[in-house]
Amino acid sequence: MFAAERRQLILEMVRANGAVSLRELARVVQTSEVTVRRDVRALEAEGLLDRRHGGAVLPGGFTRESGFPQKSHLATAEKTAIADLAANFVEEGEAIVVGAGTTTQELARRLARVPGLTVVTNSLLVAQALAHANRVEVVMTGGTLRGSNYALVGSGAEQSLQGLRVSRAFLSGSGLTAERGLSTSNMLSASVDRALVQAAAEVVVLADHTKLGTDTMFQTVPTDVITRLVTDEPPGHDDRAQTELQALADQGVQIAVAGASGSPGGDEVPARRATRSVPGPRRSAPAGLRSAVIGEPAPGAERGRVADLRRR
């Protein structure tokens, strides 16, 4: 493939998806990341796109939101590895909230094996992944369907979350920085994600390395509210992503790094780390929390149990 053809294909991918990693671009155009990086620099010099943390984004600094069909094909190996690792932070009998997104959908597929779990979600895709899990109770919010990501949004979704309290929330987004935290490109999605955060004692963010250092329009979770980030290992040349991870760790975010191979094991980045061995400082959270069903008191004997959410 000639350079002009390669660069045109790269440009079309970025325009269609908003942000694409160098790894993904190299896979699609069937060349090395070194060659793709050279092509991206040339396109940036023409003002057609911006380089950003191991990838390319639309020019202007703030990426737009991609639709589900585009996002579902991006960083698939990384999302699988992140979901495998994140599932280890869910215990039997818990009640949790899971937000909308392709990475959280991958997580939901793994949660189907966790007995006694209660999952509150505004995502049709998350609910679908858990629909046939006999030992998992799924509670959906109300709201208006947003077709681009199959999520329920709006005042109905937010009001249905009032009074809810669970152990932790699992969320993804369009970008993550140490300065602003997690952000997304859509105002309605951001508002519901904030309501999900308010319901949880801990917040776990799932974000692959292409989102590190990317800032989008609407903040959903400030950095000081994020308990843990589950991400994949950035490419060795991506110094800016490594710097962003360190900045997040220094602010007290526990960072679990999954291998792209999909191994359930992972490393944690300590504050001011020299090696990957000790997690950053852990934030405290209220103790003695119990599960609740949206719009109702905590489930009683008719549900067979009340999930004890006291932090272990």
C-alpha cells in the first residue's frame, strides 16, 4: 500500500471513530507502528488530525463520541484483558452499578458467573449480557433510550437512582486525565454517570491506554473520587500515557494494569513508583452499606437475601 493510500485510510478511520490507537491503525493498514506514527505526523502537519498519547484524534483537542458499531471494534484485546482483571474486584453477594460502554459490556459477560450478585445498570447491552445468568439479579434504571450506545439517559434514569447505595460502580468514558478525571462527549450520558457515582462507595474506572490523557467535554468522575483504574499496558514508546498513569497514582488512584494477552493477573502502579509492586494509597469509604432496589426499600425475605455490602 502506497503512503498516500495508507494516510487516506488512517484519516478515514480517525474521522469515523474520533480516536484510534497507533496499534489499531497499524493492524488495519497492515504495517508497523513506526510507519503509522510517521504517517500520523504527516497528517498532523497538514492539520487533518492530532497526535495524542499513542494514537490519533480529531483536531481541536476534544474528541467526539463514537457510535457503538465503531467503538466495539476498537482495542478489543485490551478491553478483554481489562474486563478479565476488573472481574476479580467483584465478590459474591455484592450489589454494584455498571455503566454503559463496550468495556463494561465485556465486564458484564464475566459477571454472569458471580453468584448472588445484584447489578444495577442503565445499559441495555450490560443487561443483555446478564439476561441468562441465573444467579445474578439485574435492575435497570428508567429513562429515555439513547440509541447510539444503547443506554437509558435523562431525568427518568437519574431519578430512579435516587436513594440507591451499592458497594462500587464500574464506569468507562471517552477520556481520562489526572487533571479532570473521567469525561465523556455527551451531556446526557455524563449526567447519568454522575448519578451512578453518587450511588457507590467506590468508583472503578475501566479505560484502555488510548483514553489516557484524552480530555472530552463533560466531566463525569473527578480524579479524587476515583478509587481504582483498570487499564492495559501502554506501548513502550508512549511516555505520555505512562506519565498520566503516574500522575493518577500520585493522586491516590489505585491502578491495576492488565496484560493484552487477557490474563486475569495484573500489576498495580504505586504512588511515585520505581517498580510495579505496591498500590497507591487507598481511600476510605463508608462502612456498613447495604443493597437497595431502585424505587423500593432494601429487598426482604421475598428476595431470599439482602446483600451485605460492608467493605472487606
